[in-house]
Amino acid sequence: MDQNFTFMVYGFTAAWLIVILYVISLALRESRLRQELDRVKRMLEEREK
């Protein structure tokens, strides 16, 4: 029983680690997309002038 609990804790730890890494990767992608969008907006504003 004790060994099963240990494996369950390892499983939950691995699952949370995967979720946290996924959220971090989403945040980084969003940041890059925002920068790209700002760059495109600046290009369009310069082109209109």
C-alpha cells in the first residue's frame, strides 16, 4: 500500500510539472505574438503616414 501511494505522488507530481511547463510555454508564445502584433501595427502606422 505504501509503495502505491509513493507512485501516486510521483504521478501527480509529474502531471503538475507537465501542466506548469505547458502554461509557461503558452505564456511565452503569447508574449511573442504580442510583440509581433505590435511590430505589424507600427509598420502599418508608418505606412499610412
